Amino acid sequence: MPARDESEDTDPRLRAVNTEDADEHTDPGRSASPPYDGPAWLAHVPGHSPSVAGLGLLAVGLVLSILPFFAGAGPFWSLVVFAGGWLVVARELRAAGQPHPLVDWVPPSLLRPEVPALYAAVTVGVAIRMIGIGITPLLWLGGAGLLAYDQYRKVYVGEEGVGRYFEPRQLTRGMGPVALAGVALCLMALFLTWVPGSRSSVSGPVPQGPAELRVVEVPRSATDSVYSIFDDAYDKGWDQSLSLTVEMLLLAVLGLMALRPEVPRPRWLRFAPVGVVGLGLLWTVAMGGLLLGPVLFVVGLAAVAFGSMHPVFLRRE
């Protein structure tokens, strides 16, 4: 009888496989990718991106702003934050090589570096408006901080970054510090009281109805009302209509002043600060009273007007 081969008792389908080969060929339809070795808090974030994590915090803040007792940025700027965040997520996932059907349709023309750079500046402006006591200010500050930090490294610095168009040191030369101080004073004035007694004038009983009926028609507070300890929380400059738009215009003036002299610009740009100051004065007259907040805001606008004497706006080319 021939000697029995022990290999015949072994199932031919069972064989030792190298662990590296098993990991590499587990999913034939997916290309092998290196293991993630970054920060642990980004392990489960799409694209392992701090920007996506910051956008998640902003999304929570937007959802909470739907409730009446949480502060919000208003319908228009909430839509801007949502739409811009969608574009940033699409750019981050595409850069990480993680396609997703919800963002794959975004055209490459909307994923240029200028888009996340501008969006980060907008979110920082909204976060300044949201400074206060509550949950939503923390969400906005944390989300905008993560987004600005990550996008600064990705789209601002470097030879191909957006930073090649700007020289922030120009804000410390000539009339630049005057305009910078004026914008800071305007933003600080928006945290002060602008309309006296508006809260008490609309919360009294209605004479034509029962005493328990009360009419409350107040704007959305600049802070979470459940955490607010200030009696005039609804009378701040931030609670007035178009306050966030005025802030964005003032920050845009600083951005224009920080442009490098060799960057081409249209001729009408030298009139932009004067137009912003004029709109700010009209808005102050329409929304404010003879209080400290509006007075300081006008002083800040005057400083911005003097800052318009910056060489960036005086050149005629």
C-alpha cells in the first residue's frame, strides 16, 4: 500500500494566508488605503478634516437657532453659512479622496481656494456677532475657530495661497490703524444698548382683551435668552435689522485695505469706504437712538472715513 499523503486530509479551500495579503484583498472593489495615524478626535470625521468638524459645530448652532430661545444669525446669513459649508465639505472630501454622492455634483469652479478663504472670514464675522452667554456662542466660536485655523494652513499660506494677494501689515501703516480702531469701536458699540425701553413697551397687557393676554413682538436676542441675565438683552445693536450685514461691510473695508498695492482693482473701489460709511450712518439714524451705543458707532464710522485716505483707495489706476 502506498504511503498516505497527509495533505489529502486537508480541505484545499483552507490554507494559511499572510495577514498583509488578507488585509489588502479583503475588499477587491476598493483600493488599499494607508491606515489613519492622525489625531484621535478626527478618526471618525469625514475626510479627517478639522474644517468638517468645525462645520459640524456650526450645523448644530444653526439647528438650535430654529428654537425661539436660542440666538441665531438670521435667515439670510444662516442660508449663507449652510451653502458655503456645503462647498467646503465638498472640497475637503474631494481632497481626501472620499467621494460622496451628496457633494460630487459640485462643479470644480466652485471649489477654488478663494471660496473657503472667503467663507472662513464670513463665519468669523458671524461668530463675532454671536458672542454672548449661552450654548450657541460656544458652538459658533468653536466651529469658526476650527475652520479658520484649518483653512489658513490650506488656502491662505504658501505660494499658491490666497495670502499672496494680501499684506495685513498695511493696516498698521499710515491711516490704517485709525480705520482698524474705528471698525473695532463699531463692533464694540453693537454690544451696547441702542433702543431704550423697547422691551417693556411691547409686553404690557392688551386693553381690549383679558389681562392674561400679552403681546410680545421683539427681535431675536443676540444671546440665548434662557441664559441671559441682562434686562436689555433685546435692545442691543446686534438685535437691530441688518446689523450683521453692516458688520460684514466694515470687515470688507479692512480686507480691501490689506490688499497688496500691485493687485489690480477697479477704479470705483476707492469710493467703497465712503459708501460703507454713508450706509452705516443711515442705518444708525434708522435703528438707533441718542444712547452710548449709537454715538460710539458714529465715532467709529468717522475713523473709518479717515482711514479711507489709505493709499489703496487714493490711487487712480
